[in-house]
Amino acid sequence: MNATPAETSGSALRAMGGLHFSKGHGTGNDFVLVADPEGTHSFDAHQAAALCDRHQGIGADGLIRAVPSRFLPEGRELLVDTPGAEWFMDYRNADGSLSEMCGNGVRVFVHFLRTEGLIDLPDGSSLAIGTRGGVKTVVRTGNDYAVDMGPWEFIFPGEASAKAMDSLVAADGLEVPRPALSVSMGNPHTVVALAELAELAGTRLFTAPKVDPVPANGTNVEFVVPAEPLVHDGVGSVTMRVHERGVGETQSCGTGACAAAVAIRHWAGAEAPDVWRVHVPGGVVGVKFFAGPGGHEHVELSGPAVIVASGTLS
């Protein structure tokens, strides 16, 4: 007789009895965080999903393990070129699947390292963090954190450069599929522009939108409404909702906010600004474009990070 999902979840949680954890969020995008300075706590997909279960676990959009980079093959690779990336953000989505990285998560990750006393990061100082999406540099700015998310790129460059759209997205609540643009921020995103806030509110994200063509590893889908006017005092503004692959709708998505700004800026043309405010259900994040190494345009994500609770699994 096969075990029920509840029995599987309960068994996974019991196996982790005594585990110390914290709960944190960045603009409502929430995470279970575990410090593993000795590299002794590895989590499989079932354990991660059990911890993130909102009814029978702690509840979160993802699980973050803070582990020294030297304990992971991916981390050791990054240390070759960036020896300062001593800490690795080992991240799993709420369904237990591995993910490249998370823009809100990396801010919360650094704040967690500070609150646990694992790093000293004075205001204005920066820290290199290893992720499966490469090394990310995080700067503390008072109570907030700014992350160099690295370069962005089109997932389907030929189609995007020729048409400004490269796919169609169908979602519950939208009468017809909408044109979209797929952007990589180290993880995949597909951005749909909507005409008004009422249309955004009426889009139902209980189930995953259907994307055609879908990027090779799936995609996160952002639905975005540009402000009217789009630019005020040199700053662009948009409102966004997101369905994250492996999670569902979330209060915020850092890489998704960056991808949304990339797409709207691309559609707006050459006069579009380099600084953006992205309004999400959980708050507001900042996105800034700047010239990075090698002539590649980079994206910076800024916003708050909060630890709300700590505890031990019974």
C-alpha cells in the first residue's frame, strides 16, 4: 500500500527532528533557512517539500541551506575564479526541485548569515555568494541589500530581436493567449504585458500558465502592467504578479522583477530609463541597469530582507 502525501511529509519531518531553522522573507517571498557551516545537513526533494508545506510543515516558497562553498561540487568550481565566495546558497523550490538562484532569497540569505553571526558585513560592504546561477555580489545598504544579479539575456535571441515577442502565454482569466518575451536572469522567465490593473487582478494563477514555446527547463511567468505614465522623475514603474515554476504564485520574485523590467524597458525603446520600481503583492523592489565587466549589461536588484522567526523541529 502506497503512503499518502501526508504520511510521506510526516515521515520526512520526523527524520529531521531537532533541526534548527529560521523563517525569513523578502517582500513576502518567504523561505525556510538552515545554517550548515560543517556541511553535514543535505536535504532531498521530499524533505525540502515537507519543510515548505504550508499546512503540514513550516511553510515557505523555498528552502535555503547556508553551506560553505567548499562542500559542494558547484561551489568548488566557483571558488577557482572567486575565492571570496566562501558561502553557497543551496536553494530548493517549494516542491523540492533544485533552482539556480532566487533574487529575494539571496538577500534574505545574506541577512540570515549576519543574524546567525556567520559573517560580519558592515553597512556599505559587499559579499560574494555562490549560487547555481553563478557568483552574486551583495551590498548591504542600511537595512536593505542590493544584489548584482549579473547579465541578462534573451532566451530566444533571434525571435526577440526581430519581433520583440517570442512566445504565447495562456492563463486562466485571460480570454486569449498573450504575446510574451522570455528572459534569462540565470534562471528562465517569460514576461507578459497587460493593459490595466483590473486585468492583472483577474488573472488566476492557481495553475501554471501555458507557455509556447516553453524554455528547455520550464519557466517562471510574470504578468506586468506598466504605470501611467511609465516614467516619473527618470524612474520607470510597473506592477507585477508572478507564477514561479515549482512553487505557484508568490508574493514576490526578485529575478522575476528584474526580468519584468528588462522586458518593459526593451519594449519602451531607446529612451527608457535605467532605474525601475517594481510593485509586487509583497511590497516594492528596485531594479537598476548598469555596465558590467566585458561590456555586458548587468542588473541590480535592491530591497529589504527580514528574519521573522527561529525554531527547532520537534
